Amino acid sequence: MNPPMTEPGTSDRRCLHERIAADLRDEIMSGDLAPGADLPSTMQLKARFDASNATVQKALQLLKDERLIIGRPGTAVTVRERRQRTMRPAAYMAPSAAGEPYRWLTEAAGHGRRARSRLLGVSEAAPPADVSAALGLPGNGTALLRRQVLLIDDEPVELVKCYYPLDIAQGTPIMERRRIRGGTPTLLAGLGFPPRLSVDKVSARVPTQEQYNALRLPTSLPVLRTLRVVYSDDERPVEAAVMVKAGHLYELQYEFTPE
């Protein structure tokens, strides 16, 4: 393959092993190197990137740490199966049917995976500025915060912080430190606040210390941060969720119908 093009006068200041890992990572995530496929040999990578054996091995170790490739002594280095998961937010935004678990769990389980959530805490807290603005809180306002981590096959895949206006949450199971059957969308609908509109803002960011530890990230690769604001009748915001995923392992799929 040809080396990546750069604008005149610019240069990539990353270490060579980081640049090699970045190019291979892109080929893995785009499907050019398919699940189960062998990576080029060390000799081929040395020639392609004009790199030493030690530098190539350092690049491959990064990708192994990121759980993108597998390599064992005496065997070819291969791309891991199911190295990237596609999440479809629209599939779990609606309230669950009576007695059914949270839609995120059933969506993940539908792909043959074991999905569960672990509640980390429930407390009153001052939200980040963008969450506070979305909920229409005053400058020093607080909201009810529910923190949880979502896991697939015991691997943490998403750190979720959900904020609720106190006048909606008070006196309801949202305040209790326990999981809510069917998830909060079902509970909010039962309280008279059915979801009518959800607005997502997705950005890529360097992980915070909390995100790095909660998601067991191997490096400081960017995470996908989604701020989702859920509106009920009369365009009232009833929930603002901050959801963070490892950017190198997960992608979001949105589907739209032309008007």
C-alpha cells in the first residue's frame, strides 16, 4: 500500500511504532484486514514502513493490548474475530414491554452474547455544564445521577451516567440503588413521561481517568462520548445521559429515512 498523504509542510510527530499501529488499526477497523486474516509478515512490515524488527514488534504489541490482533510464538499474527461491535442506539431507546429487561440487554443478547449491567452508584450531583444546560438547570443546580457500566461477555463496553431532574426522580425507584426492571425509559413512561424525542451529540475525546479505568482501556486511544437528551411531552427534557465507549472497539450505526 502507498504511504498516507500529508499536506506540504506537515509531519507526523508520533513515534514510528505508533504510526505503524495506526495504519494497521485503520485497515482492521475498515475491514481491509478481515477477522481471522493474517497480518503481513514482520519482514513485509519492516519493508513497508522502513522500520526495524523491534519497532514493528512494538507496534504489534500495541494492537495486541487493544485486543485487535492475536499472536503466538511460531504462528502468524491474525486479526481477532468480532474485533469491533456495532451498536444501534435506535434499537434500545424505546421503553421495554412489561416484564422485559432493558432493551440494550436484549439487543446484545440477540447477537449470542451475555450482556449485563452493573450499577456503580446513585446520588444527587452537579452535572457537567452541557448536561446542566440540556436539562435547563440553574448554574448551581443538581440532578439525580445513576452511574453504571454495561458489559458484554464480562467485558466492559460502556460507561453510562444518567441524570434526571430532581422533581421527576424524587419519590420514585430512580432514587433507589438498584437496577430498574426494563430500564428507566419504561419507568419514565409509567410515571407519565414517555420518550418522544432523543437527540444525540457524539464526539471523540481522550479518556478521563475514570473512563480509562472503568473500561479497562489499554492505551489513551480516543473514546466515543455520546450526550443523549430524552424529551417527553411539551419538549420537556426528562433524562440526559453521557455514554462513553472505547473508540477502537465500537462503532455506532444510525439509520435515517429521507423526508
